[in-house]
Amino acid sequence: MTQATYEYSLQDATGATCTANAWAKVMPTPSADQRTRLKARAKELLKQHDAVLVAHYYVDGDLQDLALETGGCVADSLEMARFGRDAPQKTLVVAGVRFMGETSKILSPAKRVLMPDLDATCSLDLGCPADDFATFCDAHPDRTVVVYANTSAAVKARADWMVTSSCALAVVNHLKSQGKKILWAPDRHLGRYIQEETGADMLLWNGACIVHDEFKGLELELLKEQHPKAMILVHPESPKSVVQMADVVGSTSQMLNAVIHGDAAEYIVATDNGILHRMRQLAPGKTLIEAPTAGNSATCKSCAHCPWMAMNSLQGLVDCLESGSGAIEVPEPTRAEALGCIERMLDFVAANPAAIAKPAKNNTAPGLVPGIGAA
């Protein structure tokens, strides 16, 4: 395999600029015969080790299919953790990025949690170091700390609430009604969207997803001219110019639900293109178009795929099951402290299902998709 370096600049919430270096492995593409052998071996190992595979919508389609074929699940990060928590198996294999494995371990401390590659991370997680975040929180003790799921266990341990993109508006509206001022981290686009929709007093950490941050409003407008009847689906981690063009603003699960149940024949999808695999399976009669991520001079107009999600592979799955490598550990008291903000969200969602029942359409309230979950 080879390694690709991703270098990006972020501003922390104090305004000071920092640069983080992140790298991702470029995984070799297996042949058809290799894929067949690896899937067969993975099925044997999952059964042998009393393990279940939980996969995110953004990972390789082979892993998504294998999860469903073996009684696992394909879902968003929260539903992955909830499924793993409730599954009878003693071992969870999480195909996704590291914060997802950590969340599973936080909710299932007695289970062994493995990942195909522990180096698979997230730019939002990397862009919000726990020590820097703690300093920021200390500087604003009057604010309720709300963090997005795409953060480390250590950051969650400092938070009052964790939210997903499907329940964030409902939670922030709830906190606003109580007169709370909010400290939000890490995604600035999602934070701005929530701030504008709720009118809440929010102080935003300045992070971004390297995939969603690349969608371009102008390019999306030009694409819409070519497909005037297409419905535009946008994840709220995207820039404002992109969100403003959306017919539906919603989480991963909500966008999937919009394609399944929507009346349009064509859909322009502005999120990681890994979700197209499941969309095609559940809505085979619909035409799916990737939203553009680059300008006219760029060589790629639809490169929306997380390099770390792409590190999950069949070979990595087999290797972690054979050797026990890729084990996730979240030490105490970090795990217990992080559990509090997650359970607070879960309790709120359970108590307020009507408030988060539908995705946002034309700037109406978004929410949890019944039977699919929150992202």
C-alpha cells in the first residue's frame, strides 16, 4: 500500500491558526477472486469469534454488504453504536473511523471492539485536540458545552451534550428554551446552520470536514441547471452557499430516507459518495448524481470521499479478526465521563421523538428517521 498526506489549515476557536498533518493509506484494490476469498474468510472469522460487523454508509460497498449478509448493520455512527450495544455478540468490529469505534466502546465497555485500521480518523476529530478544547471550555465556563459526534472520547468527556446532525437542532432549541448559552464544537458549518435556524447564542469552534467543506455553491448551481428537476440533498456540514440550494438538509440517514421515499426521479447528493452504494440498493429506480466538489479548473468534480473511510478494507477486517489487532480502548474515567453526554442525548431523543421525526425540507425542522437512526 502507499500513503497519501493531507495537509490542511484550521483556525482554533481563539483565532490562532494551526496546521495539522494527517495521512491516509491508499488501499490496494483486490481482484474479484481475492474479494470472494476474503469475504468467505471474514464470515468464518466473525462466526468463530462471536463477532458482529457494524459498518458506516461511507465505507467500501463490500464491507456494507458483508455486514448485512452476516447479521450486522449498515448505519450512521450513532446507530452503529446502539446496534453494537444491543447485539448479543461479545466482539464488535467497527468499519468506520476511530471516533465511531470509541463511541461503541463507551456504550459497550464489556465488549471487545475492533477496527480494520486504527489509523482511520476524521478531520473534525483531528481539528479539535482535547487539551486545546479543554482550555477553550475553561475560558467560557458560563456556556453549556455541546459537541458533535465526530469528536474524540476525551472531547466528549468534557461536554455536557453530544449531538448528531439529525437531533442537533432539537437539542439546541431545547437548551435555548432554558436560557442556555452554548459552546459548540467542532464543525463550523453545522454550528452556523444550527445557530441560524435556532437563533441560539452559540460560540463556535472553527473545524470542518475535509469532504463536505469542498462542496461548491456555484458548481452546484451549474449542475442544477443541467438537471432542473433533480432534488438536491445536502448534509449540514457543507458550506452555507451549498446548504442554501438544498431541497433537503439532513443527516446521512435522512438523505437516504429522502431518496427512498422521494417523488423525484433524480437526486443530487452532497455528502460522501460512499452512501451511493446503499442508496442504489434501496432505491434502484432513482438516478443519483454526485454533487461537485471543485471549480472549473480542477481535474475532479466529484471526489467526495473520505480518505480515512477508504482505509477500511476486507483485508483489514480479516487481519483484525485473525490477530486481534485494531482493538479500541477508552480508559476510565474518560469513558464514564464521555458516556454522560451521550446518554443525555439518547434520553432526550427517546423522550422527544416527534420533535426529530423528519428531515429538514426547505428549512423546516430536521430529525431522526424512524427505523434508520440518527447521523
